[in-house]
Amino acid sequence: MRIFAILYLFVTPLLFSKSTIAQVKRTNLIICSAGENNIADILKANDYSFLTFSDQLQAVKAAKKGAGVLFIANDYPRTRLPFNKGVAELIKAKKLKVFIEYPAVSTNLSVDKDTMQTQLERAVINTSKFRNVDSLDLIGIHNVSVIRSTAKNPLIIVAKVAGFDKAQYGISDVKPAPILFHHGNALVATTRLSNPLTSRFGPQDHIKPVWEYIFNYLDPSVNWKLDSWPLQVKPMHLKAGIISKQDYQTAINKGVDWFYKGRFFIHPSWEDQYLKYIGKESPPVNQRLPSGDGSSGVLEGHLSRIQMDGSQTYRYWIRADCNAEVAYALSASMDTLAGQRRIASNLLDYLFKTSNLRSGNKNDPKSPSYGLVGWSTNLTYPDVYYGDDNARVVLGALGASARMDKSDWDRYIAECILANFRTTGKNGFRGGKLFDSGIIKTGLPAIQENPLINPHPHYESWIWATYLWLYDKTGYKPLLDKAKKAITITMEAYPNWKWTNGIQQERARMVLPLAWLVRVEDTPLHRRWLDLIAGKLLENLDESGAIREELGASEKGSYGATKTNADYGKHEAPLIAANGDPVADMLYTTNFGFFALNEAAAVTGDMKYKNAVNKIADFLVKIQVNSTGDPALDGAWFRAFDYNRWDYWASNADQGWGAWGTLTGWTQSWIVTTLALRQENQNLWDLSKRSRINGEAQKAIKLMLAE
């Protein structure tokens, strides 16, 4: 090992080309590391010289008097880092400045024997000594091991606090734990702070000043400025980049490949793993395991839980909507292969024919639940019916059917639409969800006379769009009448709508039924409605193509901004702490708005919609995930994006679907399919206009809606 260190000392200058060798900035830094570490990568990327030793004693012997040495915890979190024999004495004798992370109790550096495991906790700046950041600014450190410490006046603490990028309610009501502090001539980190790239600490503009401070403490003779930050997970393109037609196709292809690379298609050989982790926060599927063929369904996606190695935990759920939406995505690319179409078909067969999502009462023509589709295969959820999820089942299935020119699932599509229609109240509203037991107990006549008024587009509006679509194919006028009544009531209630995680997602959801209402009844009033809602949505369209999130009136929100530090992470939640936070949401707003605005552009020919679709498309292609380390992330879209920082950052308060979450259905599929539609100057309404569903629909009307 000693020989290796000496050789590295001499060859380090050769790592730089002749053209840049004059730009190398000399430092007195020594890294003591027994393996790879991000600090070496960061220093190389910024052309700072350094020496590396694997042996502690050799490192401190090689250091000049008063120089800086970084001790890296390579065996973190298994083993805490001790000082080897003679090292502490030599550090003192040579008056070295040191950085040590995850230290053992034996180092006598104010650390306890106990550790804590973070999940929702974030690092909080506790000083004004860092350049360009201030006290209470936040750093996402995700799921890490932290040694408990009694150190006084820490520079950084860890605590569960609310806020977008600053602890908005302060830290007086939390019990903080030190993350970084001074102890004599040492800077002590109670976790592995030296892997900010691999562990995906962020945002960049908050973590970089911390390392500039550390480097400056270790070697104040150098002008430390970290212009380069070699991310392992980053946007596919720069903010100012120009997107080509090929870039669009690449984004579509990578978006489809992600389903395979993430091993989201369950394979029989590891189905027992799915059953073991079902409904739990669980590890990723091993990349060495085979990808399934869709016959056993598709997993939901990633949780917003970043592990120490940069990977993310999975949601081991099989959802009906995701299966249909992924089937549509697999069939959407111009480069779609026969194998992809086969998987798409298998997913729809699984959804409608072999899973429990259409079994039991849902498959009994005598049951009032007949035709409905369950939310998930897990636990009791096959008997829970969300209208908005059923709508996405329908839209995904009809999109895939149109792409593959198949009628195999027309019966199930028609029955699903009509099942939702006949479990709708007299004003066209169903509420957030219905339960199988409740439908059976209440009975269809009472359900249909329910006077419910619920202007909440997230839950209600897309099923109206399916009524309009089926009306167009069958001429069955009650579908049109019920949809129009509900839309009229909702538009008359605007802007006093209920909202879920933000008012923008409600606007984004409402655009689709308004656009398709213009398709079947093109009147000045219907166009005004569409212009009003689409216009309000686009008031927050940034020049980058991002749609900024917005909170509505607090009394109308289901999941408003987090109200206290203690409340952080306990519920579903917005990505922003306050209006004006520069965040786009690819789970609830931008994804659905992109699709719906493309439909609006097609029916109206209005250039403001077409231009908006083009800007959003460019934005989405640019922010697609480029992951050099984890194939399961490469080609995905995360829920959140900070378009000012051009980085994946937001409040991670949502209990299950936070800032870095992915979703095979809602997010990935609607982005991929709409990018494909845009490439072809196409839209879903026209794509599906040749549907042969009328025959099956007429049978279903006779069976399900007989007087």
C-alpha cells in the first residue's frame, strides 16, 4: 500500500493534459482513504492537486507541518473510523488540521457510542461562516447513519424540519444532532460527509459551500472555489441547451428502456421477493435478476428515499392504472418492437383477465360493482375504486389499443366507463373513492340519486373525459349529459375548487375534459371555459418550460403546506412551502398538463397551446434523469424539479410520493406517450378515433344500464 501511495504522488500531475497542466492549483491536502471517495473526484474536477495515502500513519508523516489531512470512513456505516497507533500524537506534534468523519469513540472527539438513522431529517446550516449560504439553509442528506454527539456550537445539525430550502419554522422546537463541528484542530463529521455525489446530497448551491469551507480550513493558502460538481445523477441536458428531433426520440426510447432497467416488470423467478415486500418500503430489485414479460404486472416505482449508495427504495405495489399506462407507453414509441407490444398486451391481459383487479364482484354481471377496476392488487385494495384511477386505466388501455390496432380489451374499457357512470351521483360527481362493500350496501338507485357536488378535478374530472369519449363512439346521450352537468357545476364554482397538493394540479386535470367537451360540442362557452383554465395554468409557465406549482386557498386544500416541523413527512404534501418556490411537479401537474394541453392544441388549433406544449416538451426532455451509477434511475423523471437551480430539489414532506419519487404510470407513461404524440403531430382523441368499441359498448349499455 505504501508503494501505491508513493506512485500516486508522482503520477498525479500526469492525470491532467498538457493543455491544462498550467491550470492545476497546488494544495497541501492529503486524503487518507482505503478506497474510492468523492472528494478526490471533486478535487480532480476542479483541478486542485492532492496526495492520497491508504495508511493513516504514512499520510500524517507525509503531511507538511500545519497541512490538512482528510480521514475518509471507507467502511461506513459498518465500522467507525479510529485513529491508528501514533497518528493522533503525530497530528498534534505537526499541528496538522484534520477532517475526520464517522469517528470511533476512541478518538476522543465528542462522539457517543450510539448512532441514529435518518429518513426525513435534513441537515440544517447552523452558522453564517459558510460563503453564499446562511443559518437555517437546508441540505438533503437522505438516509444516513449519524453518530450522536454532545458537541457545542455545531456548524451543521440534523433535524426533522419543514421548509423548501430553509427551515421555515426554525429549530427551537426540535432536538438537533451535530453533523459537523470543530474540536480542537479537527473538523468532525458525524456521518460520511465525503460522499456527497454518490449519496446525492443537495442542493448543489448549499453543499458546495460546505466543502469549500472544509477545504479552506485545511489549507487556507488556496483560493477555494468549486465551479465543477461532477454529479452522478443529473438532468440529461443543460438549461440553455437546444433540443433536436433526435433528442426527443432518445428521450422516448430511454423513457421506455427505464421500465426494463429498473426491473419493474415482475418475473416469476423473483415473484416471491415481491410477495415478501408487498406494500412495504423495500430495496430495489437486483439488477442481475431477469425482467418479466408483463404477465405478472408492473411495479409502481421508486419511493423518495435515497440510500447511502444513491439508490432508492421501491414501492412493491401493483396498481391498475400503472399497468394500463405502462402498456400505452410501451406501444407509443415509433421504434416499438414486437416484444414491447407483447408485454403491453400481457399487462392489459393481467389487468383485466388474470389479476384480482377485475375479479369477484367486479366480474359478476349481477353485482352493482360489475365493470369497476380495483386500485391495487395488494391487501384489501382490489375492492377500492378511485374514479381518477379508473379513468387512467381507461385512457391507458384505449391508447394502447389504438397504437396496437387491437380490440381485445374493448369490452373491459366500455364496461369500466359505464361502471363508473352508473355509480355516479345525479350531478355527475362520485367523490374521491368508493368501496365495494359500500356500493353493495347502498345500491345503485341510491348512489345515482346522491346529490353530491364535489368540484375537485383531481378526483372527478378525468372520468368525465371518458364519458365524452365513449359518447362520441356510441351516441349514448346520457354520457354527454352527465359529463356536461358536472363540468358546468365545476366551472361555475371556479375558483373555489377543492385541491389536493396544489391548485395547479386541479387546473391541469380540468383541461382534458374541457378540451374533449369542445370536441363533442364546440360552443363559444365551452371554448371560454377551456381558455380560462388553461390560461390560468399557463400563467405559471416559466421560460424554461416548467409549470410552477401553486397552493390554493388553505381552507380548500386536502394536503396543504406543512404547518409545523413535527408535521413534516406525516401526510401527502406539496413540493413547495410557499407560493413562488420555483418547482415543477411531474407527478401531479406538468405530466398531466402536458398531455391535456396537447389535446387542447389539437382541438382548437390555438398557437398559445401549441407553443406551450413545445416549451414543456423541451423542458421534460432536458430534465430526464441521466444516471451514470444506477441504471434503475437512468431515463426516469423524478416528481420534483427546481428550475432555477436546474436540479432535483424540493420539500420532501410527502409521506409516500416525495421529491425524488418515480411512478411507472402517472409520471413516466404520460410524459413518454405525449412526447411520442408530439413527435407525430398527433393526439389521443384522433389516435383513437378508429376505435371499434361501439359493438362492445352497446352490449354493455344493454347489460348495465337497462331501465
